[in-house]
Amino acid sequence: MTAPVRILIVGGGYVGMYVALRLQRKLRRGEARITVVNIDSYMTYQPFLPEAAAGNVEARHVVVPLRRVLHKCEILNGWVAGVDPVARTADLCLHEGPGRTLEYDILVFAPGSISRTLPIPGLAGSGIGFKSVEEAIHLRDHVLGQLDLAESTTDRAVRAKALSFVFVGAGYAGVEALAELEDMARDVCRYYPTVDPGDMRWLLVEASDRILPEVGPEMGRWTLEQLRGRGIDVRLGTRLNSAVDGHIVLDDGTEFDADTLVWTAGVKPNPLVHVSGLPLDEKSRVKASADLVVEGFPDVFTAGDCAAVPDLTKPGEMCAPNAQNAVRQARTLADNVVATLRGRVRRPYRHAYAGSVATLGLHKGVAQIYGRKIRGLPAWFMHRTYHLSRVPTVNKKVRVLTDWTLGLFFKREIVSLGAISDPRQEFELAIRTESRVPSSR
Ligand SMILES: Cc1cc2nc3c(=O)[nH]c(=O)nc-3n(C[C@H](O)[C@H](O)[C@H](O)COP(=O)(O)OP(=O)(O)OC[C@H]3O[C@@H](n4cnc5c(N)ncnc54)[C@H](O)[C@@H]3O)c2cc1C
């Protein structure tokens, strides 16, 4: 009897999880052993992060526990620190204790992307990204915490800084995150008698001359008008020069203090690509052919944000890094792994961009689907129905739908659980006071 083929999947995000799901369904018992390595124990449905940040969806409902859905796979939580595609090994580091070397016969390389940052003074100390559920939870608590602070302080400078929110980068992550959070903050202002929505400063800084390119120029302009109509200050053709200690300096000369700086200026391939031994293009993406095989390594497959996959619908261009491509590539990739194992012909990935839907806050949205331009409530409804149909597992669909339904009847939660990032604070206080106060015994 031949030993099962060892399939190693690096990354349990869109590509990794969907590939594993399809492989565990398609492969025969004993045909292969699938191992998925992911930093966290869950996959994040990123398009729902803005709604999670705004409290319209419970944060735990936008993540999928890998162990529950990938019951025929081995799940390892840790991170791959390097790959040797010649020796067919990957180095696994664990969150604690010694790591180990994993051997494979077939590698699926899908560690995705990270935020693309610039060496701007103060950015590392003051900024936060918007790619993970932890960041979304933090931002929600942080914005509510700033409103609490503004209501409680009598210091004008502290108040102005607390009520200033700066977002850099106007792709869908930046626009959706800002629009949803502003909508939430405006909505909850009624519980803060001294904070008028007009007291808040929401600023979106974009280096190019347009926003939301994903929905096309016309709908991008419409979105710009909508945001400006809500009092959001959108600066096009503008860059952040520095943000030292929260002091924001733009290249148009504007200067002010802000306690909130969200960096959403695009993504770049995960740095793991540089220690993967795989061929990279000029944008550091792993070079793949249309059948999602890495150039020069017939036993390594790749897809998603870290990969340069030719877009067969636009000769000469590469597929854009988005969920639309990631999910569909995952399907083709899994089928090609099965084809390779069974000696069949692999098929190329081909998908024409369908367009995009974006949420701009409760009952507000924008979309361009197959050339059809949709605005306002219908676009928002479309955003919700589309993503509800896409979020993995029936369990999560029901939970998200329940959150939305409850949101129709009850007001949203306005509690900032800021201490969640430092839960030992209270206990440490107890220890400190205990050592100062003489024992009563
Ligand atoms: C806020 C936001 C909203 C978005 N909205 C949309 C949208 O509306 N429509 C759309 O099409 N796209 C959207 N996207 C983009 C979409 O989510 C990504 O294109 C998609 O997630 C890419 O899939 P991926 O599998 O390549 O990467 P990911 O889904 O990011 O998965 C990568 C996985 O690899 C893991 N990993 C990283 N390094 C290692 C390592 N060294 N070892 C082990 N594991 C590792 C990560 O933890 C992660 O789980 C959005 C993105 C964001 C941030």
C-alpha cells in the first residue's frame, strides 16, 4: 500500500481554507494527508470587518474556526518561518516551545498579504491597520472610548484630539471602515449630551485623485460626494507627512492632533515570500502560471494576495488581490491538486472581474456589478445579501443574520471594553494595594 501524499497548506485564510475544504471533500480516504498551518485558529471573513467594527455584526461571527470546518485535516497553529522548495520542507514556529520541520509532497502556499506601510515618522507608534478582527474590535472600543473621554474632559485640546479620526488610504478597506465607524459614532452621539456630531473631525487622506477605484470612476465620484455630504473631510492628492505622538502633518500644510490614525493604504505580499525560495515578480508576488503552479516548482501551488497569477481575461495583467479572485482561485487550485495526484490535466484559472459592492454605513452603500451602477439603500442591501451568501458555513450565516435582525429592533451596543487589551489591570491593582495595606489577620 502506498503512503498518503502529504499536502501542506501554508495559510488558513480565504485561499487556504477554501482549498482545504474542497480537498477534504474531493480526495478519497487514504489518498492524501492534509495539514493546514495558520497563525490563528480561525479564518477571517475580511469583508465583514467594517460591520464588526461598527457593532452591526458580533466580531466572533465574522471568523470561522478551522478545526470545526476542516475536520478531515490536521490544523497546526503557528507560523511558517521559511520554506525550502528543493528539500520540500517548511519550518514551523509555535507560539511557545520549540518549532519543527514539516515535510511535504505538495505545497499550497497562501500566506496572503500585510499592510503596505511607508517610513512616515510616528506611523508605527500612532497608527493601526485594518486587516484583522482584533484590529476591528480594537477600533470599535477605541472610537467609543474617545467619545467617553470627550464627554468627560474639560480640556479643549484633549477633547479635540479625542474627536479627531484620521484614515489614510481610500480603497474599500479604508472607505468602508471610515464610513461604518463614522456612522456608528454619529448614531451614538445622542448618548453624549456634550458631543455634537459636528464636533467630530473625520478625515480621509488619499494620495491619488480618486476614491474606491473598485466601483469605477463614476461611482467613486458619487461616493466622494456622499462622504463629503456627511461632513467627512476627504483630501485627494494628499499625503501624510508625519504622525509623531498623534500630531498629524499632511503635505498640504494641515496640522492637528488626533488620537486615531488608521492606515489602510493598500497591501503587499506577506514577507514570508522572501524566505520561501520561490520565484518573485517585481512586486514581490510569487510567480505562478494560470493553472496556479509556481514557476519552476511543479509541486508548489499558490493563489490569493501573495501570488502573481496571469489574468486571462486581460492579457498582460495579473489578477487583483481580492476575495473574489481568492475564493475562485482556491476552487481551481484544489481541483488542480487533485488532477496532479491522479495524473490528469490541470485547468487554467479564468475569471472576469464582476465588480464590487461596498457598505457606507447603515442603509448606505455603493456598487458596480457587471457594469450596473447601484447607489444607496439597494446597494447596501445587495452588499448584505451578497456577503451573507458568501460567508462560510450555515452556522455563521445564521449568526450574522440574527445580529442584523436584532439590530432592527434594538439599539446597538455602545460599551467600550477598552480594558480587554489589558485584562490583568484590575488584578494587578489588587496585588499592589495588598502589598501596601497591612493584613487584618
Ligand atoms: C477590511 C477588508 C475588507 C475587504 N473587503 C473585500 C471585499 O469586499 N471584496 C473583496 O473581493 N475583497 C475584500 N478584501 C480583500 C480580501 O479579504 C483578500 O483579498 C483575501 O483575504 C485574500 O485571501 P488570501 O487567502 O490570499 O489571504 P488571507 O485571507 O489574508 O489569508 C492569509 C492567511 O495566512 C496566514 N498567515 C500569514 N502568514 C503566515 C505564516 N507565516 N504562517 C502561517 N500562516 C500565515 C494569515 O494568518 C491568514 O490567515 C477585503 C480586505 C480587507 C482587509
